[in-house]
Amino acid sequence: MRFSAGIAVLLSACTLIPAQAPSKRDPAVVRNAASDAKPADPKAQSKTPTERLTYDVEWRLIHAGTVVVQTQPSHAELKLDSAGMVSSLFKVHDHYSADYEDGFCATASLMDSVEGKRHHEARAAFDRARNQASYLERDVIKDAVIHSSQIEVPNCVHEVVGAILKLRAMSIDPGQSTQIPMSDGRRSSPVKIEAQEREEVKTALESYKTVRYEAYMLNGVIYTRKGRVQLWLTDDARHLPVQIRLRMNFPIGTVTLQLEKEEHP
């Protein structure tokens, strides 16, 4: 039973970074309700600040690890470390980083994962001039190539970091949805993100009024694993990601991240 299998997907599929709002409403918002999605708050239209968000990872009702996400204007990093009983059974240390340009268009990503006795490195490069993405995954210990491929992508495509940045720059009311072009370097597809319900979420920090979103990026869309990805963003101009949940089949089950610290170094 591998905790890392679920958390690695969560790491890849649900990276949440503070957003920079666009200067006008994004045309990708799909009208699924009586009124169009509202443009982002003009007060948020500034450069992405440096922000560090720390999340507690819960798996099967136990503390399973910590995720720390830090962003800068064109670069983001995410570190995952297992903890407690999970770490004693299967130690995980994953480091994900991403680079993006204006509009959150992806230029590169790197996943360096140390899980148990395994050490893999996966790099994706996005060539906007040629509308191509290349992917290379290596076994670091064996110094062997596991997978190498090249695909066509839109001129501006988003890896998971850029996709969430773009979502946070929007204002989508429950009942509405948007499609965001995404790629991990191996697959490329427009991903539907749906605003579902307004809910109150209680964390160790405080209680938040949020909007629950679902991102349809699993089940062969971008990632092959079957499951559901849900995100709770504050119902205000910041759209702060306070909770992330991955629901998957046995043996992984449900993994939940809750915000426990917000810093602006």
C-alpha cells in the first residue's frame, strides 16, 4: 500500500500558488449560469508576490506529511515531506518546481521525487515558438531513461501551477465553469474546472468562507489515475487555497491538505 502514489498525484495535480490577476476578464470562462463570471478584483492586478503556504497532509485520519508551496513572479516551488507513521513505513521527499511567463504560460517544470528506495526525475520543457512540449523521466539511481516523448501543445499552455494561478485570477460563481489548456509534457488537453458550492471550511488557522471547485484533470485527461480533485478557495479577492482534497479508489482513498500557515517573506 503506497501513500506516495496518492500524494505524488496530489502534488502534481493540485499545486496551489497565489495568483496574479489579468487586466480583463479571461475569455475562457464558459457561461453555465444566468450571468457571466465576474472579472477579477482590480485591486489584485499586481505582480505575484512572494508567498509561502504550508499545508498539513491528512491521510486516513492521521497526520501524513507537510507540503510547503512558495511562489515568486515567474517561478514556483513545492516541497512534500512525509511524517509520522507514514514516513516510518515509506519515506517521501518530493520537490516540484515550475517556471512560467506572462499569462501563466508554462516554460518548464521539474519533479524530483525520492520515495522509499526510488529516486526519479521528470522534466518538461514547453517550446512556445514551436508549440511543442518535451518530456524526459529518468531513474536517477540507475542513470536510465524511463520515458521520453514530444507532443504538440497550444502556444500558451499551463502546467498545474499556471493553471491554478489562472483559476485564482478569475472570479467564477457556483454553477459556472471554465476550461484551461493544460499539459504535463506527456499529455495536453483543455481541462474543465467547475465552481460548485459555497462552503465554510475550518482549519487550524481560522474558519473561511470558500467556493468549492472540481478540476477534471484525472481519469486520463492529463493524469491517468482515476479519482477526483477538489479545491476550496476563499470567496474573496485573494482566492486563497485553504483546502485541497484528492479522492481515489482503494488502497489510496482520500488525501486532504489543509492550510496551517500563510507567510509573506
